[in-house]
Amino acid sequence: MEKIQSEVGVGWVKLERITIDPEVMGGQPCIRGLRIPVSLIIKLIAAGRTNKDILEDYPELEEEDIKQSLEYAAWTVSEKVLPVTL
């Protein structure tokens, strides 16, 4: 069976380190196909963990993984909802 995994593009930027695979973590956006969801990185940062802390706890991660996780999160919350008048 062919493995389905795609990189994420947000606006004009392609985030090659953020992947979505229906067979990994239920299709959540993850770091490079690993079982480390973007949401975990964001939660760790929100809890006060530094990049250094995260990289020590998850040695398979790189600084760019954290940066792209933040870029992805920023993109998802910046989507605008415009009212439609009929």
C-alpha cells in the first residue's frame, strides 16, 4: 500500500518539516513524519519550556522544527472569518 504523507504549505511558504499522514497520530500535523505533533511543541512553549529544554527532551528534533511549528500555529490562528450578507 502506498504511504500517504504530505508537507504543509501555508500561504506563500512551504513548511517542509510539518507533515500530515493519516496513519501517523491520527493525521495530526507532525514534525517530519515523527510521532511528535506540532500541538505538543506549542503546548510545551506555552508551558514555559525553552527551545533548549525541548531539544534536550526530544533529541530527534532540531531548532528549525520548533520554528516551523510556531509558523504553522501562527498561520492556523490567523485565518479570518468574514461575515457574508445576503
